[in-house]
Amino acid sequence: MADPVRLRPVEEDDLQILEDLTQDPEKAGTFARFGWFDPGRYRRRWAESGLIGDDGGTLMVVRGEERLGFVAWRRRQTTPAAHCWSMGIALLPEARGHGYGTEAHRLLARYLFAHTTVHRIEADTEVENIAEQRALEKAGFSREGVMRGIGWRDGAWRDGVTYSLLRTDPPV
């Protein structure tokens, strides 16, 4: 039986993967390449907090000893009295297309609903990112709508799609 996909806290040896998936054009892929930025940000944040805090966090996606990528979430204030989580994922090229992203989305949603009082989890992706849309839908997220010109990538404004999962939705 194959090892299941699971999430775990980021370890120091994992930081290179986070840097690669956000800095290396070959590993980031078409929809996650947003240009160069501070290459030391993950190492500083890891040294300060282990990349987990009250306003969000990052966990590694693993299968056995194999590191597949990472998931992250951040707090998004929705009203003065409420917030939701906004989540994302980045998988290494060799881990894409095997269903690991769907399972990682499910696991992160379960984790956030189990350990926080939040009622809503959101995920956004570009309209052209069909693989991510399928993964979110398979993980139980509902498509809410298109946001025109919401993201800047590779010299152009891109339309995005918002997905959500509510605590009261069927279990994922």
C-alpha cells in the first residue's frame, strides 16, 4: 500500500523547496511565477515562527519521506468581527497530476476547521489554471465566480476564480 499524503510543519531542510517553488521558473510553473522577490524571507520567517502563526502558516505536503510541495494559508478579514482563511498550494513539477493536490487541499481544510473557529476557507486561482480548479472541486470547494483582472503575472492582468468551503458544507 502506498504511503498517504500528509501535512507536517516545515523543517529547516525544507526551506530550499519553498524557495525553489517561488523563485525557480522551472519549478514554480506557469501559474505561480510572479517574478523575483526577497530570497531570504522564508528563512527569516522560519527562524522567527517556524512558518506558523495566528495570521497564517505554511505546512509541507509529504508522502512517506518524499517532499511534494507546500500548502499555505493566511487570514483575510471579511468584516470588523470576522475573518476567513485564504489558502494556496505549490507542488514540485514531479508531484503534479497525481491527485496529491486534491488530498493536500482536503487535509488543510480539515486541519483549519479542526483547530480554528473559522467558518469559511477560500482559494483563488487563474481562470486558465484548470488543473487547480479540478483539484479544488474534487476537494469539495464550490466555485463562486470570476474576478476580472484580479492578478498581475507575466506582464498582463489575469482573471481569477474564487472557490470556497464552509464549515457547514458536507465533510471533505
